Amino acid sequence: MIKTENEYNSIVDRIEALLQSPENIENTDTKGYVELNVLSDVVAEYEERTFPVKKPSLVEVIKLRMFELGLNQKQLSELLSISSSRISEYLTGKSEPPLKVARDISLKLNSEASIVLGV
């Protein structure tokens, strides 16, 4: 278990060195392969504990999906069959969508339901 940032940095440096040899990546019988896998697991555990990834907010999800789908607020309001002003309220965080609209957002924007519903 990594306890300090210095330990973390040292192990990451060692992983980088091990990655320089294809033998350590491809040959499961080498010491380097085993060491690389063990150290990678240790680093992953440290990163999950030290740098947890938060779920995105509803506003972040809507804005990202709008960008990915090339939608503006008007087009999103048409897709969801609600007013542009209501979309604006959701995007500014002034109000939360009711369950029916949240369901439509999840389905029509292909977004994770748990994020849209805030669970």
C-alpha cells in the first residue's frame, strides 16, 4: 500500500521504466511482467483512494451530450418537447427536471439514468 506521494511517484517511475521493454508487457513468464502488474495494481488502488472520480452533475451531462450531438438549447427543447426557458433553468441549475423529463433526458440523450436521477 502506497502511503506518500513520494512513494507513488517512485513507483510510477518504475512502471514507466518497465514499460520500455516489450518483454515486460507481453511475456507472462518474466519477472518484469509480474512486477509491472503488481505495481500497476498498487498504483491503481492509491489513485482510486487519493483521486476519486466524482459522478458528473446533471448539468455537465446535458451540456456534454448537447455538444456531442451538436444540439443547441432550442433543438434540445424540441427533442424533449419542453420549452427553451425550461432547458435554460436546467442548464443553469435553477431547477431540476421532474421525473418524466429526467427519464426523457436519459433515454433521448443516451445518458446514464443514475446520473440524470441523481442517485
